[in-house]
Amino acid sequence: MIAIYCRISKDRKKQISIDAQTKKGIEYANSIGKEYKIYTDKGFSGTTSNRPSLIQLLKDIESKIITDVWIYDQSRLERSIEVKLFLFTKFKKFNISVHIFNTLLDVDVQTEGLMNILSIVNGMFVDLTKEKIVNAIQINAENGKVHALPPYGYNKDVNNKFQINTEEAEIIKEIFSLSLSGKGTNSIAEILTNRGVLTAYNKLNGTLTTTNRNNVLKQLKTINKKEIRWSGTTVLHIIKNPIYKGIRVFQGIDYKVPEIVSADYWQLVNDNLVRNRNNSGKKVTHNYKLKGFLTCSKCGRNYYGRTRVNKRDNAYICSSKRYKHLNCNNRGINIPFLESLTDYFINEKQYQYIIDNASYLIKETDNDVLEINTLKDKLIELENKRSNLLDFIADGIISKNDAKIKLQSINLLEEEIQSKIKFILNSENKTTYKNIISNIRIEFNYTYNVYCISYITSFNDKVLFTYVFDKMYKFIESYVSNNELIEYGSVNLNIIDVPNEYLINNRYFYKK
Ligand SMILES: [Zn+2]
């Protein structure tokens, strides 16, 4: 039996009455000599929760009542790519023939195409596992079930549904009440930590690997779940999460769950949060040029800029200093000093000196050729993605608006790669912090009472250029070395010495 699925489209230009759609569908069913069943969703909303007939259709497909599906045009089915993929994988699984207006659709090609789009969007390869996950997540969300770990304050019951965890719910209420009383998110986190309140992660075993998104190198960091403390960010996410007023948003669709605070109270606390922030009096007066480039060599966290009334105390400091229990004790470093060192590094083309002198370490010519080839391959890949995307727009698989965002990201990536190639080819280009320095590591060595400041260049992340300064930022020595196992303490590095005149005769390296 063929299902005639009719729906009013949100798009005004595409509005065709249900009657007209039904009529066309019946004509088509008759023309191919099949019995039909009509499914009509009159809601304007594209969410599946508001489309009982679509859900019924899926059920009928599962019970094998339906072998074919007819729709007036692609937009009748679904706009969200994820849900569309969900529907097509279902069609594929049950061997459903999909007819659009007068043509039979190739479900395999469609599914493949949607997966390609998803892989562009997610930047990851979409395989069958993904198919299964999309499937499971969607079904779970529709039934108000929990996928993976439930948010703090909730448990899964035997049916995998959300259930309030009374103990954690008290903490949630306390967080809301503290915030309303004017406490900042960091202070709330500290209060909970000091009292020994367990985080959601503390109750689990194993480790958690995250990306350091604030750092240009995007390094991975692995931590033991038992050691994860309350942070201001976690508290902020809790306050902003609508789940605590009983609304779980999944793929843009709202699902009801038991509430921990009332919707009015939730709103009050959230409005107050914005007020708190506006009254915090913090004004950014310094443009931290090296933000995102600095890594603590002791604990791997980011360094961030901190300004004081007395400008001499302006410093980049390890973000571990924000929390007493995390403090790695690495020293802060004077901002004017570090920034002028960086300027010098770039303006005087110190990096070129590094590359030239480190050639035996990095075999630069081979690497350049290899890198350019890899980059060119990436360009071809992007071009393919773009032409696929254009096909999808033409076929109506993806809306112009959705495609626009993806095209923009493709264009951005392409620009980035082009500029990298340009750089390698030594063409005329402006030297910026970003394309010269990919990371700076800072360490204060207590044994020798010296600062070691190392630059990793974006030419080759295996080359490290290290400057050693005394406590007054007076220049001592510099080294070029391979970016592995550098023992600053034993200043016995297997490295090439950079003649000091490159550095010494510069006022930047002396601080009165
Ligand atoms: Zn640190």
C-alpha cells in the first residue's frame, strides 16, 4: 500500500492546500495501480512531535502495512537534516519506495547525500553507527527518555525516563537561590567545592578527554572524572539550562520533563544573571594580543591576561591560579615584556633564522613539498564538497539557508588553506601572530630562577625556539630544538645555539 503524506508547508511560497496535495497523490496512486492510505498533518510546525500522522506513518511502515510513500515535494517531509536522515534511514531499512510528485526517488542516493551533508556539518565521517545513534536519540527524545548521561539533578528510571534525583535537585535549587542573591558563578562553584559536594562526573569512573578550545593548538586534555571540580562554567550552564524548568530541548524540539524549579523562578534567576554581569564592573581595557597562544608548560592550561590598576603588574598568568586547589604555581609573565618580545620575534624575522638553522632537524624542503601537497589535496576535497552541496540545493535536499552556512564554512576553510600555501611558497604576505606563532609556552624554572619562553612556529610544530631570561627579564640564552622532551632544568639541551647578537642588542630584552 502507498502512503500519501500531506502537510501544509511553513514556506508561504510553497503552500499548496491539503486537498490539492491529496488529489495529486490519489491520481499518482491510481496511475501506478496501488491501494493508498492518506496521512495528513495540518500543523504548521516542522517538529515531529506536532506531526501525529508522520509518527503514525512510521508505525505503519514498521508494521509493514506500507510499502511506498508519496509526497508532493521534499519540503513536505522535514527541514532538519538530522530528522530527514532519520526518516530516510527508516525508509531504507524497510525497503520503502519514495515517490515525489511524479518521480521515484533513489533512497540510497538520498541517504548517502544526507550523510555527506551531515559529515560536512559535523566534520566527521558518518558511518552506520551514526545512523543508529541518530535513530536512537530521536526515538528516545520523543519518548522523553534519557540518552547517555542525564543532566545533574536527574536520574534515569527503569524505562530510561527522566526522574528527579532529590539530593541533586536540592543543589540545583541552592545554585539558583545563591545566584539570585547576587553570588557570581565562580563563587557558587567554590562554595560547592569547599563543602565537598560531588559533581556529576565525580560519581562516575574513568577519564574524560576534552579539547582546549580557547587555545590555538586545540590540544586534548585528559582528566580523571573523580577530580573534576565545580566550575563557574558548569554553574552557569546549569542556571541557563531550561531543563530545570521542565523543558528539554533536543534538536530544536521541546520535550517535557519533571521540573526542579518553576518556570517563573527560572526566568527571574536568569534575568538577574544578566543584571549581575552588567554590574560586575569589569571592563576590558587591554587588548590581549597573545590570548589563545599561551600554554602553561607546567600544567598545560591556558595563560590569560590580567590587568591591574598599576600597569606594571599587568601579567599573563596561568588560568589554574583562579582556583586555589588547582594552582600549578607557574609564574605569571609581564605583559609589555612578553608582547614586545613577540613583536621582536616577528618584526625581525627571527622565525626565518630558526627555520634556516633547524633545517637538519626538520628537513624543511621535504616537509614543505609534502605539506603543500597535503594542502592541495584538501582544496580538492573542499571543491568536491562544494559541488555536492550545490547539487543538494538544486535537488531541494537542503534549504538555501542551511546551505549558506555550510558554504561559508567551506569558503573559510579554503581561505585558510590558500593562505597557508601562500605562506609556504614565500609569497608576499603580511606576518601576523597567527601565521608565525602557533603557541608560546611559558615556564618559570625554580632551580635556575629563570623564565623559559618557547615559541612553536606554525611552519613546523616540531621546532621550538626557546629564550631564557632571568627574573628581571634579562636575556640569557636562546635555543632551537625539536619540540620533544626539553629539560629546561638541566640546560643541557641537544640544540643549535642561536647567536646572541640577534637578541642581545635589542632594548626589548632588558628591563630596568
Ligand atoms: Zn599552569
